[in-house]
Amino acid sequence: MDNDAISQAAERLSAGQRLVVFSGSGLSAESGIPTFRDEGGIWERFPPEDFAEIPGLIKTFLTHPDRLREFVAEGIGDAARAAPNAAHAAIAELQERRQVTVVTQNIDGLHQDAGSKTVHELHGSLFRLKCTRCQHRVDLSRQEIRDLSERLGEPLPMPAKRRRLIRLMLPLLRRCGECRSRMRPDIVFFGEQLPAEAWQQAQVASMHCHGMLVVGTSAQVYPAAMLPAVAHDSGAKVVVVTLDPRFEARWANQIVVGPAAEVVPAIVGEIE
Ligand SMILES: [Zn+2]
């Protein structure tokens, strides 16, 4: 690890009270959750057009219910079994010394599990359902999702595979307690808008922060990719922690290359 780079990063982030941590899938990957977009990622085996968009999901359900079952079991299983890593813990610890707002593209709830209090989830959460009609939301426990992924781990018995799959997935598609409409996972699928409130709060926090720590995201997917640019252009110092030695961005004041679980605790340790 480059100690000079760590000290310099800590100094840049120490300049003011308000910090934003902007995290992405690279941070979760260090907790054992496979990424979607990277090489060897989930989208290579489960093409997004069939699994990440609502119309594709419906088609897959009708034509290949077992493939849909495998996708859901895999997509939720690793996240349900995961635990926060040293970077999540350091980010939570930083709250004791700074006003920290976490903005995350991850849906695994690991920032909250580590103890972070203010977390804006740009892509929703695997551990929450939302009503398709009213604003009602319901939290799901890690255990519930783990149990579901285990039940989905077995091939569907013939006949009536689709009916069987629906029955297995009912915990995710239950009726709303307020209006009796169908609920669905509170996750942003391809082609859907980011949740308005989380997105607005993320923008406001980025505009008013003194420093931003970008962890485990290439920040190239719009609109979320705007946030570091907004922070930078509003005068904040932006520090990037990445595994990618070729990373570059006009808004990055400093890039520290290395695993988040090592680099982030080292930087946080030097912020007084
Ligand atoms: Zn409802």
C-alpha cells in the first residue's frame, strides 16, 4: 500500500465536516458478492435483456422458468449471506468524527449492517418490497431472503413449473397491507428511473460536501456517474479508491489503487 497516497487522501478528506461516500459493486465484491457488469459477472451468464428488464423477465418466466429460478437464487443468495467488510466498518466509524452521507449503488444493505446511519440507495434494496400502487414499503430480513434463495436452489419439479415458481416467489410478490395491490422487490431494474427521493438527496449531499470518497465504482453509469462531478465542480475534494490501475476521471483529485478493505480503513484511520 502506498502510505504517502493514503496520507494525502486523508488530508484532502479532512478539510471539512461534510463527507459523502459514494460506493458501488466493487465494495460488495470484497464481501463476496459477485458483480453484474464485470468480466465473468452475472450478466455474462444471464443476459440483461432477459433478466434485468421487466418485459424480459416476464418472457423468461414464460419460456425458461428454471433459468429465472437460477438467476433469482444466485442474485439474492450471495447478497443474503454476505457480511460487511473492513471498508464498510471504517465508513461507519467515520460518523464519529464527520458528518457522513453514504450514497450507494449497492442493494445489499451492508452499509446499514455495518452501522452507517444516513444511506441513500440509488438502486433500491434487496431487503425491501414496495407496493406497485401506493407508497407502502415492507422490510425483509436477511434470513427471509436467505431462506428464499435456498428454496429456489432446487430445480423446479415437473409439471406446472411456472405455478411452482410463482408459489416459491410469493414472499417477494405478496399483497400490500395498505391497498391489497401486488408488491415487488424495491430494486431498480434496467429501464426504470432511480428512486426520486434518494436521487435528490444524493445530489444535494454531493453539492454541499467538502469531500467525497468514491469506492468500488467506476462511476461511469449515468445518471449516478454525475455525483462525483457535481461534488468536484462544487469545490469538494474527490478521492477514488479503486482496483483499476488505469482509472481516470476529470473530477478525481486523487486515485488510490488497492482493495477497499485495506485502503479505506487506512485512510479513515488518518482522518482526525
Ligand atoms: Zn399499496
